[in-house]
Amino acid sequence: MRNFMQMIPGGVSAVVVLVLASMLLSIVPGRPQMWLYPLVRQAMQFKIDYQTRDMPAKETPHFIVKYTEADADMADMVAKAAEAAFEPVTGALNYAPGGKILVLIYPDRQSMKKAYGWAGDASAMGFYWGGVIQVLSPKAWMKNAQSAEEFITTGPIAHEYTHLVLDYMARGNYSRWFTEGLAQYMEYRINGYEWITAGNQLTGQLYTMAELTADFDELPNQALAYRQSLAAVRYIAEVYGDAKLGQVLNYLKAGVKMDKAIEKTLGLDIATFEALVNQWAKGTMKEYKQAAN
């Protein structure tokens, strides 16, 4: 059997496809861009599925989990976690993608990082890309690699599945800060998990909403950018209610841009929204010292 890296598309080919897709989408205005986007995503999904056709797979009602022989004993755990995330996420977002979702298990961090020429955080346990959820084998990071409960509550499945559902729902029409905030909010809502560090306290200098929108992945303090994105989504859900968060999602689904979706839903311009989120977060959300106690 071919090794894992040979089964999935190489970094160069993936970059070429993404560049071509970006060029195609950039020349198509407004609404047509939203129906072209799913076609590009579907093409990438078909390619990944084909490239991994020789991998053993475990099917569940909503997912297909592919893995290497080294992770044969992890397939059930990952499949269980995926199914555990399905109802809470689709129920909260009121949307379920059609068909079965492909989940790939990478045996180690190196193969996960190199598969698509990805230069993400070395500590990441998974990512969503091209209609496919990709996760690091529990063996590579969990203290007890046989604990399904630990993987469900602290693993990346709920987070990455939220990315996927939003991507299918809004057809790419969302900001990076919003998809990361929503994914963290679902983790918080389902498992009570928050990413809190000494470096992402909300009481100090914060990024502006303009910075989060334009340069999310390039901001030097990624932990703070993620924490602020969670704060923004939690503010909408907890201050205005889940119905308002759902309204934002519906506007995005209809093709309304991010800032305008918030303005139309909450009656706030983005500057006022930013100020209110920051004020609320500083007085409401946990900080590092509090979480450590």
C-alpha cells in the first residue's frame, strides 16, 4: 500500500488549484461567486477522496473516516467523536450538509503539515479544508490514546465540523474571525472548552475588528486573535440570543457581507459592535488566572 503522503494531493498541486480557484472567483461578481465556490470545493473534495481511495475506511451514518493501518485502532474513536458532534452542531446552526463527510486521520504532525504544504500551528490537532475534515491521530497527542471521552471533549472534531457546516451553509461568504469564533463557540457550548492562555487575556491591548477581518492569520498573537473571535460570537449569542446569531448566519447564507450582516441583525455599525464586544468580554469572559484556579 502506498504511504500516507502519496495518497493525498501534494502541496504544489493543492496550491495551484487554490490559486486558480481564487482567480476564477475573483472575477465573478457577488451572487455567482457563491454558487461557483461550492463547485470548487466539491472538486477538491472529489480529488482528495480519489487520492485516498486505497486507505481503509470506516463509515458511519454521516461520516467516512479514512486512516492508515497504524491507526486502525483509532478509527472507531474518531468516528464516534464525529457522530457525537453531528447533532449538536447541525442543530445549533440549523443546517446539515448533504452526503457523508470525509474525515482523514494523519498518523503524525509531520504528515499533517506536509500534506498540503500547510504552514499552520505545529500544535494544531486538526484543520478543515476543501470539504474535508483532517485530524491528527489521538496517539500523537493524547495522554490516554484509548479514551474516547477525552477525544470527544478535547479533540478537534466539533471545532472542525463547525467550520465545515458554516462553509457549506454560507458558501465561503464569511470572515476568518467569524468562522474561528463560531467553531470555538460550538466547542464551548458542547464541551465547555475555551482556549485560555497567559498570552490571550482580553484586558490588555486588543486587535481591532479591521485587523481581525483583514489579517487574521498574519496577526502575531494568534491566541489573542482566536480569543477575540470567540468573544465576538459569544457576545452575539449571549447578549442578543441564539436567534440573532442564527439571523447573522441566514444573512451570510443569503450573500450579505459580514459587517452588513451584523449591522442588519443587531442594528449596530461595526465600530459600535467592536466597542461593545470588548467591553462585554473584559467584564464577562474568563482570564488566564481565573481559569487556572
